[in-house]
Amino acid sequence: MSESKRSKQIFRQWIITNLIGFCASIPFGFGMNWLLNRTFIQLQSNKILYIILIYGFVGIIIGIAQWVILKQYLPKISTMWILSNALALPLGVYTFLVVGKNTSNILFPYFGDVIAVGILAAIASGLGGAIAGLTQWFLLKKWIVHRHFAIIWILSSLISCVLAAFIGITISVLLHFSYFPWNWIELAIASAILYSVITGRVLYWFLLHRENPA
């Protein structure tokens, strides 16, 4: 199979795999939440540890799905790829809570509830996306030829996460007229599509310009 066909194939697989990974993370996340609430009641008072365990676990599910696809094309890709998502997702959620707590009095009256929630989610997800992109670039750089790939990949991760969070959450809130609980399946699908299309196009380009075919 030519490199062009292989690159197009991974683009399609990347979108499908992220959809599956994002959606599969929902029942796993709720299951982990139920288990912690049932087994470790005291964790509810430790917000940081609680966020790390719940959303770190969700990040691992998504990371595994991505790593499985990348492993087919880059056999030497490190399993640390999985942890890049496990690090970024809890950081994004914690940022959402902290920024929301300190800016809600400004954002909500000025922008309205729906847009304010979207803005907070975009800020938090942008930070998480930048962290994930930086970590993932470090793992991919041995195959990089283009000197600007680092900034391209980090920006694609950041921008895709910002758009995924803002559009996904805004749509979910508008459809259901409530913030919690959102319709998680709709949120996951919207986020996965926006994230995977943007980062998938960069990956497609990357595979066409990699230095080492393995």
C-alpha cells in the first residue's frame, strides 16, 4: 500500500477510533465514579484527587484507542501516548472549575449562561489540548522532518480541543436546556468529530512527510 493510501486510511481510522474512544469513556467514567463513591466516600472531599482519578481514567480509555491505531503505522510509538491524555483531561477539568469559580460573576451576566459555559469549557480544554499536544509531539518527534511540525501539532491539539469543548457543550446545553447532566453521548460525538478531523488531517500530513516509515 502506498504512503498516500496508508495516510488516508489512518485519517479515517483516527476519526472512527476517537468516536469509539470518546463514547466508550462515558460508561467507564460513570462506572469509575460509582465505584469511588461506593468504596471511597472520603474521596468526595478531596476534589483534586477525585478529578485525577475519574478524568485520568477517562483519558486513559481515549489514549488507548488512539495508541492502538498509531501502533499499526508507527510500531515503535511509546505507550506514554496513553498517559498524555490521562494528564491533560484532569488538568482541563480542574481548570474549568477554578476559572469558573473565579470568573462566573463576570462571564455569566455579560455573555449569558450558555455562551459563558462554552467559554469556560474552551479555556480549560485549550489548556488540556496544549499539554496533550506538547507531550504527544515529544513522542512523535523522532519521525518528524518538517521543522514547524511541533507548533503545528500543538496548535492543532489546542484548537481542536477548544472548538470541541465550546461547540460540543454549547450544542448540548441548547438542546437540553440544562447544564448538568448534559447528554454525554451527544457531547462525546460532537467533541470526537471536531477533535479527530482537525488532528487527523495533521496526522495525515505527518505520515506523508515522516522520516522513518516505521
